[in-house]
Amino acid sequence: MGKLVASVSNSLHSPGSFLEKIETYFFGNIPLSFKSNRTAPSILLFIKKKNSVSVFTNCTFKRNEECIVDFKNRKGWIHFVGIGGSGLSALAKLALKQGFEVSGSDLVWSSYMEGLLEAGANLHIGHSVSNIMSNDGSRFPTAVVASSAIPQDNVEILNAKSVGVPIYKRDYWLAKLTEKYNLIAVSGSHGKSTTASMLAYVLKAMGDDLTAIVGAHVPQFPDGSIFYGGGKNFVLEADEYDGCFLGLSPSVAVVTNLDWEHVDIFEDEDAVKSIFRRFLKQIRVGGHLVICGDSQGARSLLDQIKQDTGLNYSGGVVSNQSSDLWGQGHDYKIITYGFSSFNDWYAESVCPNVQGGSDYILCERGHPLAQISLEIPGVHNVLNSLAVIATVLTLIGDKRQSHESIACLKLPLSKFMGVSRRFDLIGTIYGCHIYDDFAHHPTEVRAVLQAARQRFPNKAVIVVFQPHTYSRLVALKDDFANALSEADQVVVSAVYAARETNDWNINGKDLAASIIGPPSEYIPCLGNVVDKLALQILRDPHPEIVILTLGAGDVTTVGPKLLHELQTRSQDARR
């Protein structure tokens, strides 16, 4: 069991639920360290001595220097700054599995940190000099790994630099971590988490002792977001944010799609295309590119390859005749997938099934091969499954084993239940089905609405949407309005600011006013959203509706609170 420390610092911000847990353990300015115990936590009092810190204004993260961490013998202490995020928490969990001593800090508690605490990590709420030294001040971490969201003037980064501890950004750490593996890097603007986790799950079920890291919680992964095995394959969700995937050298690169996302980093879609083109240049000689031929953005990458190599393309996609050719200057093979028959792998006769997911006929270059069944709904998940099939068969390599391999992967594909916060069922009451989804981009909103319509074709769909960051809202407001217009009713909350301030003078009310078609309302407070929906549902106790809470912020709390409120009122009515 790890240790949790609440560090007193000017940057300490914790959610109310967590503060309620720790506030009784503070006396003046003295923090308490306690070890988690489900029955009765043992409380240990300690006082950290002040330490002098030399501040270097030219502090930089290491990118190109040799990593001193011993990945082979797995010895040392690794400290993760920003450990509460999906990306770094997975790296920390893997480091624990590898045998490293692990600690980490973040401004607020997150659900990802619960598993780390139980696995033995020492965690800190708030950033402080004391977080990166032993209790007696005699020992420092072997290395510090920092999230992309951590600024270089962070107090732990500065202190680590001052005492000579090497500091690595997530991209460099991932590069060193994966360089000895057969890396399968799953990239794309949308669908990375689902595709990477589906791929890892299928490979594991087929007997591959792989290692995998996914930037989300996967209920069917024993350790939540990772697999740790002794095999040569490493499946990684490869993130374009802050150029994180540019240090990788994949044997197989998967590109699910390409869209203008992370508008705070990328000025426009051309900037996104540019960084993906750089990523494709990282594919190892003799490797493979598995890419969605139906995605307009992904097709632009293929068009660029056409210009660079002179290969024969049809309609902006690799033609059947040329897809097995090696690119000149792009020494990898290209495999396409999608719904269109010009792709190497494609789906036809897609239809809903009794599980609420999709069935389809898998085809390879015009030849029907097998019927595939999925439990998870949505045409986007059909595409995700095609990416998995194409990748698995690429890894196997022997075309003579294709039929046998497809027969082996059909069952795990049909059993895959998805990723947390992706069309995640919260509960059902009064005929009302409450789902939660991470969708925070117009493309994702459309996808989850299509999935809801597929599973519940005769029910009204109410969307509670929380815009995520002001920059994204101002850049994509009209696209959001068009996507949300496909719902039957929309409630828009205040913007979840994350790391931003409102420099654009925009808010959720502007979005609600832009939605044409369904009744739309701006309710800034999520608590008031819960009250409104509870009253609306109770007025008609059998409404036959679907409620979707969408967004990357704390809108995820609405579903459980609404369900609890309805259950409580239902019990009160029976008394």
C-alpha cells in the first residue's frame, strides 16, 4: 500500500469531496501523511524541514540526452509530476509493475490515483519541494517525469534541477520505455483509447503476452489502463498533444482519423496534419502504416505520401494494386480500412444486433471473409474494430493464416465492452437510461448521438453538454451547435475551463443560443442541471428517454447524482 501526503503549498487545490476526507488531519500548517486502509487509516504525523532551493531560470526538460534510468534491471525511484492525469498515471502504474519505487504529485485528487495508492505509490496532493526528497532529506529520485501540462517553473521541477535530478517529459520517457519493443502506436484525433484498448484486449485473448498503455480506464484490464507482460509487443495510445508521439519509433503506426483538435496547441487543421506527417516519418524501416481510408484528414496524409513517392493512388487513397508496395523514402507498407470498398479491409452490411452493438461482414479486397459482431454501439466502433483486425493480421504477417486468425479474434472482439466514459451506462430508472461519455469535440458528439440512436431508436435523447475549455468552444462553436442539433433536447452548462482563463468572452450561453432545432437551455451550475432533470423525469415517471452527459470535465458527476436523486425520491414516494 502506498502513502498519500497532502502538501501545504500555495498551489494546493482539491475537490470538495477529497478535502472532506483530509481536512480533519490538518493542524495549522502541518500536513499529515497517512497510509490508505479501507477499514481504518493509520495517521502518522511528521514535519518537513524547510530546504533551500536554487532556482535556475533556464530549467529545461530533457529530450535528447541519454536516459540514466535502468529499464533493464528496473532499479531506482521515479517521481511523476502530474500523476493524476490519464497519461502519467498509466506510466506510473507500469513503473510499479516493472519494480521501480514510484511517487507522484498533482494539484487535485483523481480516480486514477486510487489504484496507484493501492499498488504502492507514494502520492502527494499539491506540489512541494518536500515531495521529491526522502523524509530525512538525504535521498532524491533517480528521475522526474513531467506531464505535458506541467510548466517549467513548477517548484518540483526547479528543485529537481537544482540538485541534479534529470527531468524528462512524457514523450521522451515513452520513447525510452518502448524503444526495445515491437511498438504498435495507435494515433488519431478520435478513437485512440478505444482502438488501443480493443487491440490490446484482443491480442491478450489470442495469447500474446504483451505490454500495453492506454490513456483511459479499461474495465476489462486487470490493472485498469495497462497490461504488463514479457512479450515483444507493446501497444501504446500515441497522443499528438504537445507532439508527444514524435519521439516514438513504431513498427506499426495506426491512424484512426485526423481532425482539428487541441486547438490550444494547433492553430488549424493544417498544423495537425503537419505533426502527423512528422509522426509517420518515425515508422521503422520495414514497418507498417494502418490508416482509415475513409477519413478525409487521414486521406490527406496519403496524398502527401503520393506526392513524396509517386505511388499510384486512386481517389486520394492507396489503390489495391499499390498498397503492398514499399514507399520510396517511406520504407513501410500501407494498409487501409474503412467502409468504402477501395480499402484493403472494409465492412459491409452493417446492422444493429440484439446486444445493442453492430454486426457486419468483414471483407478483404472485395472478398467477404467473416461476420463480425460487436457489443459496443456506433459506426465509429465498427471502424475501430477494423483498425484492430487490420493491425492483428499485419502483426501475424502470414496471409495463409488469415482465416484461422480471424476465427480466433472474432470472440474477443464480440466480448470487448469498451472504455470507461465512452457510452458508459450509469443506470436505468423510470424507463430513463443515463449514459456518460467523454465526448468533447463535435465529431465525438455526433458519434455518441449516433450510437445512442442505434441502441435506442425509439427513445428521445437529452444531452447535457459541458464545453471543455474556452479555446475549443470559440474555435468550434458552430460545429458544436450543428452536432448538438441532432438531439431532442439540450442543456448546456458553464465551460469547464481546465487550464484556461476566458480571454475570448464566450460561455455556454452563446452555444445554447446557437443550437437550431431542439429546445436548448443554458444552466451554468451542474447541481441545478440535476434538479431540473429530476423534476422533468418525475413529472412523467415512464419517460422512455436517454440522457447523455457529455464532456471531458466534471459533467461526469451529473449522471450518478441524478440517478441517486431519482432513487431517493422513488423510495420516499413508497413510504
